Amino acid sequence: MLTGIVQRARQQPRTEFYLAVGHAGSLIGFARLDLGGVQAAKLGYALHADHWGHGHATDAVRTLIHFGFDTLGLHRISAAIGPNNPASVAVVEHLGFTHEGRLRDHVHTGGAWRDSLLYSISTTGRTGRSR
């Protein structure tokens, strides 16, 4: 996985940005912006289960929101979250994302199709949001 991340980081134009999430000298996860469309990106993140609930995902996502809007000049960042992942929903809602709807049969995982809940934040919706 890391080899692919490094290779894609060297591509021009660059279409992905990863943030390593560490704790006590160990890599415990990552957050990612996948650029697509005009001034838009898809957000993704994952943490080792032993580190859930300690604010690491919130910090990583907050960092990528600022990077995306302030450095990359994005207008919109979206996140598609599994409906059975209330912790991830809480992260994006806390950071000001708006629930846009449900994507039916969006992801094929574990041998079955599953829905995703679509959330987004944009430069027009950022003012007054929790940061």
C-alpha cells in the first residue's frame, strides 16, 4: 500500500494527498483526499481499531479540510460513509459536513453491496462551522 501511495504522490498532476496518522511513534492510520472534478475531492480515512475514539480521525480530517480549502483551493470535499459507522458520521458532522443523502448499492465489500451516506462541506458552507 505504501509503495502505491508514494508512486501516486510523484505523479504530475497529483490526484491524491495522504496524511499519515501516528501515535507514540507508530503509524496507526491515514487520511486521504482524492481529487476529482473541478475543485473537488473525496475524503477517506482509516484508523487501527485500538485507536478509535481518541480524536485522531477528527484531527486528521480537520487537517485535510484546511489543506484542501486553504492550500489546494478546493471548493468541495465529500465523504461516503457506511451507514453502520456512526463514529465516522460523528466525525464529519462535528467538523461541519452536511448530510446530502444515501447512495444505494454504492460499494461492493465483503461479498455484498452496501449503501453509503453522502456528506459534504464546501467553501460556502464553512463559515460558522466547528473547526
